[in-house]
Amino acid sequence: MIYIANFLHVTDQQEVLESERRHGEFSLIIESGSHETAMQKFKDRIMAFRESSDFFQGDCRIFFTQLLEFDSFPNTEAIMLNYKSIVGDPFLPFIGCSIPTGESDACRIFDWKNNVPEIDGENEYLFLEFKN
């Protein structure tokens, strides 16, 4: 199976200056025999990025938001994986849709409360945390 995981991250949220704080999102993809193995490989890759790059430096928390599983990729029509619609300033909530189709838009409401992401009003799962 092919697994695509989506994550949100916050870095150095304790800093006073906004320019020294970071937040964002990223995805990882792997082919694996099980979702458990895929999740461990995602964790290993994130830790490797922290050690070998400037990604996820400082005090950083990574939240797992979604796991997509495919047995194959389509070859007749492209599929949309992640659609985002944001109103107003970047700190406001946004609507995100994963794999929208004509039958279902699969949209959810994303928001931040006290530097913790919420999706449809529920706190997201803390996947990894790094402290300096």
C-alpha cells in the first residue's frame, strides 16, 4: 500500500518575537506493508530531518492530521489531494478538503487554539515533540 501522511508543526512558540516563531504543514509518502510500519517510517524520517537540516529545530511539536492509503494511483483522471481555502488573515481558521470528488468534498475546518491545531473542533494528535 501507498501511504501519505499529513502533519502540522509549531516551532519555538515560546519566543516573544513573532518572526522567531514558526508553524506550517508538510506531507510524507511511503510504500509499506502496513500502516503501523508506515507510521514508524514517518517518525524516523522526521527525526532524520531534525538531525540533518534546519527543519523542526528548537522546541518543536508535530501533529499528525491525516493518513491516506492507496493500493494504486489513478491513471485516467488526476485526483486532488489537499485543497485549502483561507479567509482573511493567516491566523484565522481555514477549510481544508482531502481528496474531494463530485460525490463528496471531504472538507474539514482547521483552527489553532493555544498553538494546538484543531480539526472540526477536536484537538489533533501530538505525533512528536522535540525540546532544546
